Amino acid sequence: MRRAVDSSVGPSYDNNHIQEENEQMTRELQTKVSALKSLSIDMGAEVREQNKAINDMGDFFTKSQGILQSSMKRLAKIATGGQNKHLLWLFFFCLFIFLVIYFIIRSR
């Protein structure tokens, strides 16, 4: 940007004034650059923390998936196995207890 030169002051005043403005603008620019540098460092740290949290969650879900798969396999094994007799005996036992309680309450 061109500045108008005041002929009464002289070229040395204008050069000094421009030099001071340039130095002030340079300091302001350095302040802004250091603030941006600090912000980018903080953002990098935050990104690393978030990536670590995401990786930990992925590991947790992988472990949970393994546990669920093994539980489903055991459940399928129980369902297809010869455990039906145990369930039948459990049903008869519950029926017997229910009838005993019913007759006790009815006799009172």
C-alpha cells in the first residue's frame, strides 16, 4: 500500500514512521503465529488422546464380541444337547412346590 508523503515533514520522518509501523505489525504477526502454533500443538495432543480412546474402545468391543460369541456357542450347545431331561425334572419340581403351597393355603 502506498502512503502519501507529507512534503513539509521530510522523507526521514516518513521512513522512520513506516519502519516503526512495520516493526509493530511484525510483533503482532509474531504474536498471532505463536498463538496459532500453541493452538495447533494443543489440537495435536487432543487428537492423540482421542485416537487412543477410540483404539481402547475398539479393543473393548473386540473383547466383548469374543465373549458374546463364546456365550452364544455355549448356549447353542446347551439347547441342542441332551439337557431336556433336566428341564423336565425342574418343571415337575416347580409344579410339585406350587401344588404343595396351594394345598397349604387352601387348608387354612
